[in-house]
Amino acid sequence: MTDRPQRAHRDFLVISDFTKSEIDGLFGLAERMRCGEYTSKPLAGKTLGMIFTKSSTRTRVSFEVGAYQLGGHALFLATRDVQLGRGEPVADTARVLSRMVDGIVIRTFAHSEIEELARHADVPVIDGLTDLQHPCQILADLLTVRQHLGTIKDRKIAWIGDGNNMANSWIDAADVLGFELALACPEGYDPDEALFARAKAAGNVTLHRDPRDAVSGAHVVNTDVWASMGQEEEQKIRERAFSGFTVDATLMKLASRDAIFLHCLPAHRGEEVSAEVIDGPQSRVWDEAENRLHIQKAIMAVLMGGERLG
Ligand code: CP
Ligand code: NVA
């Protein structure tokens, strides 16, 4: 079998697939969607295929609802229910879905699987989370920072905890957008070395071992679970390794007075964050979750619906 000639399309696998001005354009579009000003239906007659190998509440619901609100349709494909789960190659899945759907979002383990899918698909592929990246979430987080702090420029963002998919996408975002990102990770739980080295060379990121150093003067304090999906068996080991990394009221006091707290959710109260912080006045986690819907609609409108940026 030969592939059809590639159609012109763009994927969104990592934050750096967009330029700074394109990301600003996405934020502008998402804001218009949030305030109800945007009423176009750029996905009319179009279908989004959604391949999920891992669990999801926010990502799944925001893409499904978002596609519907833009006039389109979303098709949820749990890996275990499709032939991909029985060993059909990713490349073949990409070729077949490309003949029937207009875009694909995928949540899986290995980032290389998403890259393989994108190589063989001739419709846009969107990263719904891998072990390496969670770019849609970080765009929603940045939208939340804009919403509550007005601007991202000149803001210090602190990341406390695991150097995981979330941390990596924050690093990529700091590199593209040029804000200050201070990470605190226990030894052995550092973020991706190559991503970190690139952003560090540009002077945008620092890595600390003491959470107090990262949080000091920060405008945004951000954390995530200590054991991500697929790492459940490491829970006990990680609880020991991350001792002292809980974002609690004492730590929040070191941040800027008007600092906000973010968490991509799901959260484990009493582990990476205290209930007092996540349920307290500085927390913006519910707006953050809602912003998944607005930013993903903006991404779909641009990649699948022909909406222009800027
Ligand atoms: N934050 C996030 O991606 O949530 P879900 O795992 O529920 O999609
Ligand atoms: N780091 C977490 C994010 C969940 C949205 C995980 O991968 O499970």
C-alpha cells in the first residue's frame, strides 16, 4: 500500500510546535470563546477521533464538548476497544483514521507513539498527554495566569514536585514564551534533560532541590501528583522521595502576596498539596480546569477548522 500525498496540516505535539505570536493568537481566540463572543462553527460536518490509552476526565470531556460546541462531532476510541489495543500498528491506525476523521487527539504512554501516529496521519494530531508532555494543559494553565494576573511576561512560575510530563511542557513553554520558571524536584526526579538544557541555555529555567527556593517571590505556584498514570506501583517509594514537597500554607507564604495556586488535577489532598491550599482563596484550579475547554476549542478551530491566528 502507498500513502496518499500528504495534505497540508499541522500537528500539536509539543508547545514549541507554535510560535510565541501564534500562542498569543490562541489565547486571544480562547478568550473570545470564554466570554461567548465567538459563535462560529468551524468544525461543522467534521469529526475528531479521540484515542485514549490512559484514563481521563478533563481532557476527554473538554475535547468532546468543545468539538460539539464548534459544530463538529467527537468519537471516543478507548484503545482496549479498538484494534490498536490488539496490536494493529499505529501507522495503519493513522492511515485508516485519516480517511474518515478530520483530526485526532491521542493520550498514551510513549511520546514516540504520538510521533509515529503524526508521521502517518494526514490529518492534524493533537497531544492529549504522554509520559513526556502535556501541552494542552500548559496552554490552559497559561490562559489561567493571563485571566487572573493579566500577563505572563515578568511573572515567576514555580513548579514543585515531579519532573514529569507537566514539568516538561512548562519548560518548553518557558523556552518559547520567555517567562521565568523555577522548578524544585527531588534528586532522581528531574525533568527531561534535553528540554531542560535547551531552556536553561536561554536563561529561562532554574532547577532547585529545596521547594522554598523555587517558590520564593513566585506569582504562580504549581504542582502535580507524585505518581503519574502508569507509576502507581511506585506510590510508596515516591511518597518518601517527595517528603517535604507538599505545597501547604507555609510554603505559599513565601510566594508573592497575590500568588495563585494551580494544579492540573486530579489532586491528592495531603500529598502534593494540602486541602487548605487547593480549597483556599489562592487556588484557581476550577478556572484552570474550565480553561481546558476554551483553549482546546481554539486549538481545534485553528488546526481543524481553518481559523486564522492573529
Ligand atoms: N488534567 C488532566 O489532563 O485531567 P484528565 O486526566 O482528567 O484529562
Ligand atoms: N502527571 C499526571 C498528569 C495527569 C493529568 C499524569 O501523567 O498522570
